[in-house]
Amino acid sequence: MNARRTVSILGATGSVGQSTLDLIERSPSSFEVIALTAKQDVSGLAAAARRVNARHAVIADETLIEPLREALVGTGTRVAAGEAAIVEAASLGADWTMAAIVGCAGLRPVMAALRGGRTVALANKEALVSAGHIMMRTAADSGATLLPVDSEHNAIFQCFDRARPAAIRRIILTASGGPFRAASPEAMRSVTPSQAVAHPNWSMGAKISVDSATLMNKGLELIEAYHLFPLEPEAFDVVVHPQSVIHSLVEYVDGSVLAQLGAPDMRIPIAHTLAYPERMNTPCERLDLVSISRLDFEAPDEERFPALALAKAALKAGGAKPAILNAANEVAVASFLDSAIAFLDIARIAQETVDNFDPPAPALLDEVLEIDGEARRRAEQIVRKYRL
Ligand code: NDP
Ligand code: MG
């Protein structure tokens, strides 16, 4: 990379945000940080802003503006607070923006970044699940480059011949299977939040860790892949691969299958998007196939993990269903993390919400957000029924 690129990180205090900062801080001469954002982690945000000398630090929770201001006194960093300020931070025209807010809360900011027409590295899968068509159209209209950060989609992106999509027959997403891959249905009934967030291979935020445990994460990723890579819904498959070494595969019509491999470290796909189309060094562990020695594969069990089947049905149904599924899942996962509902009720709550709400397909961003809000209200009602 030659000139210093300007970068912004939405969700800078999270797991993906911190991994992104780690890479940027190792190459201070390559990057200039425009904006960092968080929801309520004032000390994490302020510390990161000081380290990278960010021009702007923005906190979503408006009540935290004063503590943030105090934490950054004497620096040149400008502070702001509130949801609108996050959207503004996303609109400051950085060459490269990391979209790493968790949940549909990241949708408006990522849309603002896409409208800027630069490069957006997308980790925030919930935004794409809820508003895939709208986001992809906005990216096409503004000329933005949308690069997938999710390890599976980043792998597919690296193997997918965009000039010849008709030559691609199938996309195979790998899934680690999560912490309960081999658990009995009885054991899964009494799973605690701390057991669910203890992922065997990846260290991630709480919400995606629970999604990985239910396999809803893989379901959301199927919908995410469908928007990023133009194939029919039937062309996407999932295979469980417990070692998380192969990050996903692309099968061509001639029978060739291309895969991307690497250590399970999010800094690898993040670095791919940060340097794209060049490559950059990372401190990540190198793949040692001899010490790994074997790779295993199995079919996903949709009976023990009904969330995967639910997401497949939402993908097939299209319209508002993916947004409703995502919203209900966000509510159910938050309730589970609060120890208010049982692990197995997450998928039940998502299913009941999806089955009983059938609005017309949203065409505009505001319509998606309205559906998201209504699905959340309905899911909250259903949560009451399942409350422990
Ligand atoms: P974390 O929970 O670790 O971090 C979330 C970030 O978003 C934090 O900076 C948080 O701020 C901020 N945030 C949360 N809610 C809001 C809100 N309402 N408004 C503004 N900011 C908000 O999540 P992860 O880093 O694990 O995941 C981020 C996204 O990336 C998710 O969509 C996830 O699915 C996806 N992803 C993550 C992977 C991983 O390895 N972690 C892998 C692939 C995809 P604060 O810290 O102040 O709460
Ligand atoms: Mg993933």
C-alpha cells in the first residue's frame, strides 16, 4: 500500500473492532483513523481513540457524552453521542469503513457508509440479512466496494470468479458446529449462557457466540451469502467441519472445488479486506497441516439445531421473513443471555414470531426498520410466555 488510507471503525470496542484496531496499530504509517464508534464502552472507545489519534469518537448512548468528553480531554479527538451521530460518523468519507456493529442497529450506519461510495468491510451480517436487496442496490448505485469480513464469505469471495458466475455450481459454507455439536438433546435443555458463549475455535462477541451455538449463525450466513454471491438459494449448502480450517468452498461446473484455508483468526479475513486488492502481513498463526493432521466433515443436524432450517425457510420465502427472523433472534438471544429463557426456546421464539407476522416485502430502508421494530415487539411478547 502506498498512500495513507483513511479508515473508520463502526463497533470499534467489539471483538471484530478490536481485531481491526490491532492490524491498524501495527501499520501506523499506512492508516489514518477518521472515526471510531461504540455503544456504551466509554473507556474502551477512549483508549482506542487515544492510541490511534482518531479524529472522531462517537458513543451511541447519549447519556455517556460527558464521561467520553472527559476521557478524551487534551486530545484532538472530537466527541459526539447518539444514533444520528453514529450515522454521521459513518458518512465522513473514509476510504475504508469496518462495519462491525452487532445487530440490525448497524443497518443505518452501514447504509450511510455505502452511500459514500468507498470501501465497506462488512462484518455486521444482521444488516445484510434484514435489508440485503436494499444494501446491495445502494452499493451498486454508489459504486461502493462491499467486502465480506465474515470468515466464510471472505473465503468464498477469494474463491469466487465474479467474471464467470455461471461457471459456479455450488457454494459450501463450513460450520464448526459450535460448542454443542455432539451434545444430547437432553443436555441442550439446560445449557447456560456461559456454556453457550464458550466457542471451541473462535473468540467472538456474546451474540454471535450464542448464534454459533444454535447454528442460527450459519442460517444467517446462508442468507448473507445469497445476497453477496448471485446464485439461486438452492446452490448454497452447509457442511459441519469442526476444525474451522477450511473457511468455505466454491464448486465449479467442471467439478473443481476451490477453498480458502487458514488459522481461525478473524485478523486474516479483516486483513484481506484492509489491504484489498493487495495483501498485507499479519501476525497470525501460520497453517501447519501436518500438526492439524486431519480434517473432519459431517452433515448438520437440523433436528437438534432447528434454527438452521428456520433460516433456510426464511431465505426461500424471501420478502420480510429474513428481517423478522433476525429481529426475533436478536430479542431471544438477548433474553437467553439475561438468563430469562432456556437455550432451546431461542429457536421456538424465532419460529413463532416468523410464523405469525407476514407484512409485505420492504422496498425501503424505513420499511425494513419498521418491520424490525414490530417483529421485536412481537418477539418480546412471545418471550414472556417462555420466561423461566
Ligand atoms: P461485539 O458484541 O464484540 O461488539 C459489538 C460492537 O458494536 C461494539 O463495539 C458495541 O459497542 C457496538 N454496538 C453494539 N450495539 C450497538 C448499538 N445499538 N449501536 C451502536 N453500536 C453498538 O460483536 P462482534 O465484534 O463479535 O460482532 C460484530 C459483528 O460482526 C456482528 O454482526 C457479528 O455477527 C459479526 N461477526 C463477528 C465475528 C467475530 O469473530 N466476532 C465473525 C464474523 C462476523 P459496546 O462495546 O460499547 O457495547
Ligand atoms: Mg462466520
